[in-house]
Amino acid sequence: MNTEDFVKGVHQTKVEMINSYFDTSTETYVGELIKSLNLDSKQMETIKEIIDSALTDGFYSLLIGIEGGASIGNNLQQEYKLFDEEDNSLTDDIGGLAYEYFQEFNL
């Protein structure tokens, strides 16, 4: 695995989460909460956009935090290094790739 595979995987996880929340054939706690609101189609699109934006902000902030571009929680802002089982770096240019996948790609 390389950094792009890692960031792409994180992005795919976000997309899968959103899809599962709005797939009526999949039961998730978030999906059940959304269904309980009985929203019309316009409201449903709005809530989907809100959740997408919130997940984008969360995942992007975490990836930028790993790079050292932001603090994670109340911890000192610092750069972290992630490696897979084969000692491949998962953090080379993580900030640029995070921007590409989370700020330039659409749902």
C-alpha cells in the first residue's frame, strides 16, 4: 500500500458510510434516525449534504493532523508517520492527496 491508496481508502470509507445511511435496504443507526425524520426529497438532499460535509471535514482534518498541518484534539500539532505491515510509508504527501480526494472530488 502507498499513501494514495491509504487516502483513497479513507475517502472510499466516507462514501460508503454516506451511502449506507441513505440506502433504505441497509439498516444503520444513522440511517434509522434519518428515516425517522420523514423528510421530503429536498430536505433529504440537504441532510445528505450536511452529513457529507461533516464527514469530509472530519476525515480531512484527521489526515491533515497526521501530516502535522493541524493539531489532533488538544495535542500539540506535530507530524506523525504511518507505515503498513510491509513498512511502506502511508504519509508521504498525505496533505496534497487528502486535499485532492476530499476537497476536489465530489460525492
